Amino acid sequence: MSKKSKMLEEIKNMFKDIDIDFDSINDTAINDFITIIKKTKDDRYQPNTKHLMSDIIMITFFAIISKATEWTEIEAFAKKEEIWLKKYLELPNGIPSHDTIQRVISILDSSILYKNCLKYFIEIIDNYVPKEENEKDIYSIDGKTTNGSSRNGLTITKLKPVNIMSVYSHNYGVSILQDYINEKENEIPMGK
């Protein structure tokens, strides 16, 4: 049995109340999103690659919003929806295996992918939801220490815990920025 991914589970929970009818999705929106995904840098050794990075990312994205939480479920989704996926994706060597999907997703620079996707989705929201002329967004800045990320003196080298600063947009209801910080500091001067 394959190992469940916590990240996939969290993304699935975001879409749990949404039922997607893929045939009713706007082709232009999908193609625009694919164009953004194709800008993702592919650091794989090219002679050994059979599948396009953008194809794997899009397969994973569509599978997650279709309630997939495991790598094998993502592959099963892609095989089931292969004809529909071929309308948008190149898939030069067919559907990648769940192992390939897992390896490729694990090497992605998630911060760049997150920024590109978030920027695209915010543009879509702004096009559909009119803003009032003087409406301003409220941002909450918060720092957190990741539990279990430090090492004590019993190990070879002592490591400090990982500290993350997040910026949350109240208008959009999402964290628009997350970044690592050196030490737990007062977040107010960092946000200026």
C-alpha cells in the first residue's frame, strides 16, 4: 500500500465540498493555467525524462480537486480521464506511473509554483468579483516555529528549529506568502 501524502490530504480538504464537472470547465481558463504551469523550471536530467513536468503537475492538480489523496489514486484518475486530459496536455508517452508522479512533485520548487498559481487564481477572482474603488485588503502577518524541526545536543550537530513567517490576505482567505526566517522575531518589523 502506498504512503499517504499529508500535503495532498490538505489540498484535498480545501476542495472537499466542490464537485468538479470537467466537461463544463472553461477551456480558456485551463489553457491559461497550463501556460503558467509550463513556466515551472524543470531541473530533471533531460535525457532520462519521458514525461513533461507541466503534464505531471496538471494531472496532479486535476486529480487532487477530484478528491485523490494518494499517488496511486492520482495515477488511476489520469488513466480514467486520459481522453479528457489529452485535450489539454501533450502526454507524449502516455500517463506517468504513480512513482514518477511522486518523484516529480517531490522535486518541485513549491514556493515558485505556489506564487505562480496564487497570482493566477487571484487574477481570476479579481475578474469575477468586482472590488469597490477604495476597498483595501487586510494582511495578517504571523510567525510560527515548526514543531519537531530542531535537534538537541544528543545528535551530531545541534540544529535550530525552523521558523516560518506567513502573510494572510483577508480578502482572498489564503496565505499569500510564506517564508523561512532565521530566528523567531517580532513579525511587525519584518512585514514593513
